[in-house]
Amino acid sequence: MKKLLFILLIFCTKLTAQVQFVASVSKNNLGINERLRIDFAMNDDGDNFNPPSFEGFRIVGGPNQSVSYSWVNGRKSFEKTYSYFLQPLKKGTFVIKGATIEINGQIYKANAVKVTIGNPVAEERDPYDPYYQQQQQAPPSMASGKDGVHLVAEISNSNPYLNEPITVVYKIYVSQSTGVGGWQEVQNPKYNNFWSQNIDIKQLQVQQGKFKGEIYRYAVLRKTVLYPQKSGQLVIEPLTLDVEVEVPSGEEDFFGRPIMTMGHKKVSAGSKVINVKPLPEAGKPTDFSGAVGDFDFKVVPTKTSVREGESIDLKVIVSGKGNLKLFTLPKPEVPASLEMYDPQHQEVVQTPLTGMVGNISDTYTIVPQSKGKYPIKPMTFSYFDLDSKTYKTITSKEITLFVDEGDALATTENATNKTKVTASTTFGFIKTKTSLQSQSKSDFLGSGLFYGLLMAPFLVIPAIVAFRRKKEERDADVTGNRIKLSNKLAKKYLSEAQKQLANKEPFYIALERALHNFLKAKLNIETSEMSKDKIKELLAVKNADEETITQFIALVESCEFARYAPSTSTSIQNDYNLAVSIISDLEKQIT
């Protein structure tokens, strides 16, 4: 009976024993320059261990396997552990997922671990880290890599003006006695309050040069052009690399030479402080918009003589060397009779190591509304010249537009009559018909032609007077003329949009102008008054359908955004068809 009870007790103990498989880390918060130890421990023996991916970390040691047995008060305990040493690759919060293992035919998964990586801290090395043990056995200079590998950030100018370009060149120096297997960026530099542009390095070139008076090999890793956007002290955070270097293993070969093994060394370029000088206030022009460098300024029209409704382009262009992408161009002022549309901005800029070079331009489309002579005032552009440390202003010349009356839309068709040749080419010189004329001539005085010419002035003068009065009435009707011109322009630009169906930007520019001029003709308003709310109100007053009004507003908005958004030929054709349909509906609905 006692034996049976003992067997039952052992069986129940086996049933109540739980398999445990847990993950633990050496610390949950560490610096980016520290290493993390993670242990996966189980209380029963298992197989087919499958570690997680360790995203955000690089494995620098492990897996190390350890097994321990212990007997406490006659009870046996078992523990098996897989250990890894991890190197963080970047700052942030990471979750290390659980590993899996098979124990007694079942799959168990360890818990996930959350780890936060922060700024570099004073290193405290785990004595169980195998690389720490190797470095402890090696000579000091080789273990730390202090005299073998250096990362340097060369600053072209640490005391620039606001918006003056400076360059940062990162170089890695390696001594002749040190071997490097490669490197990986663990912390990228940050350029807060700088406009930055990296210059691509297609292929690293190893060169020889001096570092602190000694011969080193070096390579240029990065080149960056910076434009400070704020005055005062600005800090450039460092570039940090994890470099794989050769270190002694503590053993020697047959000839007594040290056996080298690969270890890891962190090198940093260090933080750099840039003292940015503000631009001087003395002599600063009122129209100064932040341009710093050496520039040329031009305002160029495509032509100066046009007809009513014929468009011209006015190009405002700044070229030279400086912060071309970091300031705004001046805007031309034109008379009210010249309708000016929003500009098309273009940048042709390259950024070599010395800074931005090229040109930027704004192209304005201008459409004269009536005949006349219109001056466009001179424009000024001011910039701070770095060579002379003074402000300079360039003034363009005054431009005068000469606008003539426009051509009538109606076109006349010239009919051509074909004559049949009855005579053959052989006898073409022989006339088949005669035309006889009388030899006696009547006097001009007293003839019908004489009396006709005598009465002609009395008939022509009233007609001229009537025509002149009609023209004066027509010229005095400014509103009517404006409506006729707008209607004519709407038809013209709608036709132009149809021709530009294959070209997105010219199509939407022409379509937008057609819609604007249609509204000007039907609602008697100017472009400057065309707010969406007012258009809805005026169309509703004119008894236009609410659905048609909504479609018209949507089409205007589509034209505004489609010029800068991707579109297909199908959508362009649909927009054109919709515009024709809406204009046709409004023509019928507006009273």
C-alpha cells in the first residue's frame, strides 16, 4: 500500500511540474555604445532552438550554451541557457521577440523583451563578453584601437554668415599597422537648423596622408553642403561608426607572432559647434528676401508688341552662386488692364562642394484686355554679397507693352472658280470668240458715270457719319466690349486646350483661362473677384442649376491642382469633355 502511494506521489509531481522558457536581458535601458546580453533559459532539456531576428541589433557574440544541474533537499533541478551579446545599431525603443524551442515534442515560446537605446554613456563592459576578454589580453593601444583608427569631421568654415554655405567632409584614418575589415554607421549626423545637401560618393578611394604628423591611410566617407538657417551657436551631432578592426587574440603562432582576430571599435567624429553670424542690419534694403551670394537679375518678356487677348510670358530670373533655393523672387506689378496669372516656378540648380550654382525663375503669363500702351514698372532684387560683406541691389529696366486691336474671330471663306479650257493646247493661240468694240466714243461730260460720281459724296458722307457714331457708341460701351472680348478669349483658350490634350500643363493652363474668361463674359466680373463663394452666388442668381454650379467649381479646382499632380491622358480628355459639357449647360441655363 505504501509503495502504491509513493508511485502515485511521483506521478502527480511529474504532472504538476511546469516547463518554463523565459528571456531576460542584462539591462533594459542602455547607451548606443554599450552591448546587451540576452539569455534564453529553460528548466527542461530541449532541441531545435530558434532565436529571434534581433531587429535593430547586430550579434557580436554567441550563441553561448550553458547547462547546470543542482540537487536541493534530494530534489533535482535543471537549467539550460542560450546567451547572445548584441550591439545596438541606432537609438530608439525596440522589442526583441521571443525565441522558440521544442521540449518533449511541444513548441514553447519565450517572452518578448523591450529595450530602450539612448545616447552614448561611459562604457561598462560585461566580463562575460568574449570580445572584452580578448581586449583585456591585448596590448592597450591595439585593444582600444586608440592609435589605429580615427574619424574626423573637417569643417570648411566654423564662423559663417546666415545662409553662407559651409562644407563638412568626414574622413576615416587608419594607421599602417592596423587592419580594418569594414564599418557600419550606428549614429548618423543631424543638421538641426541647417539646410543640407549630401554629395554622393560613388566609390571610396583609399589614399595616403598625414594625421598628427604620422602617415595614415584615409578615405572620404561623406561630403555635405550646409546652409545655416539660424544665427547663433548651432551644433552638428556626430557621425559614429562601428569599425571591425584586427586585435591580438592573446595567442601566438608557431613562429611566435601574435595571432590576430577581428574585434569591434566605435569611433566618433565628435560634435561640432558652428557660430553663425547674423546678416548686418546696416544698409539692409526693405525688399531683401534672404538671398546671400553673388547673383545676376533679369526681367525678360517674350515680346513687347501684342494684340488684345494675345498672351505674352514675362520671365523673372536670378542666376549665379548662393542660396538659390532659399529665397523668393520679386513679383512684377502690372496695370489693371493686364491680366496676370500665377507664375510657373523653375529651378536649374546644381550643388557641388562649393555650394549651389545655377538659376531659378518665375514665368508669368500676361494677357492684355484692351488696346493701349502699358508700362511695367522696374523691379529690384537685393542680396548680401559675401565678398564685399555689403548689400547690393539690381534694378531691371522698365518694360512697355504696346497692345493693338485684336483680329475678328469670324473668318471669310474664299471660293475659287475653275475655268474650263475648251481649246486644245495645239491651237490655243487661235481665239474661238470675238469681242467687237465701237470705234465711236461718247463724251464723259453728261454721261451716267459723270452724274454717278457727282452724287457719290452726298451718299457716302451720311454713311460715314452713321458708321462713326455707331463706332463711338460701341467704344463707349466698356462693359459690353469687355464681355465680347472675354467671350472671344474663352472660345480661343478652349480651342487651345483641345490642341494641347497631349501636354498636361499647357492643357490645364488654357482650360483654366477658358473657364475664367467664360465667367467674366457671363457674370461681368474680374479675375481678382473670382472667389468660389461669389461664383456660386452669381451663378445661382443667374438661375443656373445647383448641380451644374457644383460641377463647375469642382472643375476649376481640378485645373488648379492637376498642373502639379500626376494625371493620365484619359483624365485630361475627361476634363476637356466635362468643360465643354458644363459651358454648354451654363449657356442654356444662365438668363
